[in-house]
Amino acid sequence: MNLSYPQKMGNCRGFTLIELMVVIVILGILAGLIVPRIMGRPEQAKQLKAKMQIESIGTALKLYNLDSGMYPSTEQGIQALVEPPASGSIPKNWRKGGYLEKGRVPKDPWGNEFIYLSPGIHDDFDIIAYGADGAAGGEDKNADINSWESE
């Protein structure tokens, strides 16, 4: 039994420094093209989440309206979906447990309260998320997300 290593390696060879450098350059170019596109996705995800939250709140408001025959007033706000309103027109058929999942009013993805108007300017009610800056108006990541503009 011969345990010695072969004297000649034959055609076994590794990568040269040049081949490794070419691969690193190609990966660098790909990263330079892909990373900027990925970096913009978190804001798009927040805007999509805000639209979904607005739709969910809108559905809960419609259920509230079916049970009580009216929407909560602006003063009662969206909070009327998780606890019976104490002032204004108090619904007689308020659903025990409320109308929103988890029994709480969500904040928008930027940590701000949703703006609720009833009657709304554009519909029976308006729900607005002011975007990343938390102020009315704006563009791109600061753009408002409105219930009447949902697709």
C-alpha cells in the first residue's frame, strides 16, 4: 500500500489571480446596478402598507355603518371602531369587540395617526396618511395616501 502523494498533479489547477479579479469586477458591477433599485423598496412597501391599512379601515367603517346606520363623526374618529363612542350620535347596534382586528386603531407605517373626516370632502368619509414627512402634500416618499385615490 503506497500512501505517498503523486509526484505529478496532472491537469489540476486553480483559479489565477486575473480570473478572480474578473469575477470580483463583474460582481461589483452587478451590485452597483442592483443595490440602488433595492434601496428604494422600503418606501414603496410602506406606501403599499398604508393603502392596505386605509382599505381595511374603510371596510370596518362600512360595517360600522351597516350596524348603526351612520359613520362615526370626525370628532368620534376611527377610535369609534374599537370602542363605542361616548359623545355625539351613539350607535345602538355597536358590535361587541369592535370592527378592527387586534382591537386597536393602527398607526400609519411612519408612526402617525390616520386623518379621518366624516362627512368627507371626496366621499362619505375620507382617510388620509400624510406620508413620511407627516405633513399634507408632498411627493415621492412624502406623498399623501388617500382613501378616494385607492385603486
